[in-house]
Amino acid sequence: MAEKRKFKKRFCKYCETKVDYIDYKDLQQLKHSLSERFKIMPRRLTGNCKRHQDMVTISIKRARQTALIPYIVDRKNVVESPFELIR
Amino acid sequence: MNCYETMFVVQPTLTEEENKAQVQKIMDVITNQGAEIVATKDMGIRRLAYEVKKHKRGHYTVVLFKGQGNSILEIERNFRINEDIIKFLTVRYTNTVEVAQFNKMVADFAPKEEVAKEEPQAPEVEATETQEA
């Protein structure tokens, strides 16, 4: 007998607020899908839907190109409070 | 005619007037290509997320305009030549959702749009002055 999965149902935060387009300049929106090392968080952890994940990926990559957010945060490039960069 | 957005970063070491001159230079290039500038936004001096040409800060400007696709080549060529510009990005807004966003941004920048409307007249005056000089 298949047991019922006990995962919490995740919702896409962008769907809830009905976002049509994610702008790369709006860092507050991107923040949700970034890890503390500024990696793009996978869909399975954030609960984003496919449509918004695709949008967010493109916007994050654009923001990286324009030096709004870093590509990597490593030991050479330590930031004490990484999200202070984004304000 | 497509909707385009260009963001560029000018060196932070320039004075405000020099920065304005740089922005004006880019605007002139865009208008000379037959494109119509819809709105501009000055995002001010921001900290860069990583060093670009040894600079830690940069002066961001966003220009929204409508124009032909082949004009982008010329505009970007000018970005590359200019040593004061350390970063640039051009984004095209095509489908309905994106164009809606484009119009929304135009509305957001609206208070500056009035300034932008006045500016196209200003460069003409400046240009004539330089020619005279």
C-alpha cells in the first residue's frame, strides 16, 4: 500500500502575487530565488512554477551581467552580509 | 519598430557634468539611429557586485527606446569604443507580456519622461554650440 507522501505542498510565490514579468532591475523579486551565495535556487526548494522559474533564471543572468548581483561568492570574495549588496 | 531597453554603467570617477555629457552622448547616438527615446532613468552611483576594470562602483543609467533592430549594432559599437562605459546591456521586449512590462516601466519613469522630452531639444543647442566652437 502506497503511503501518503508527507511533503508540504509548496506554492509559487510569484504566482501568488500574480507577477507577469520579472524585471532584472528589481532585485527584491530575484532575492527569493537566490541562495546566500547567489546561486540560483532549484525549483524543488523554492516551489516556483516552471514558468516563473524560467523568467527568474533569465533575469538573474541579466542582473549578473550588469554587476547588480555577483556571479560567485567564494573565499576570495567574502561578503560579510551578502544581502546588503541588494537593497 | 521594437521596444528596447539599454542599461549602461559609467565610471564613477567622473564628475556629475562629465557623466551627464556621457549620457547625452549615448542619447545622441540612439536618436541619430532613428530611434525614439521613450524614457530614461538615472539609477545613481551603486556598488558593483564585482570589480569591473578595477572599479568598485558605477553610475547606472537606463534608457528605454523604440527603434529598428539594426540600430542596436551601432549603439553597442559606440559603447565598446567609449572607455568611460564599463558595462552595458540591451534587452528587447517583444511579446505582449514584455511590451506590457515595457509600458509599465515607461509609466514608472514618467516623472523623468518630461525631462527626457526636454532633453532632445537641449542636445541640439549643445551640438550647435560645439560646431560653432
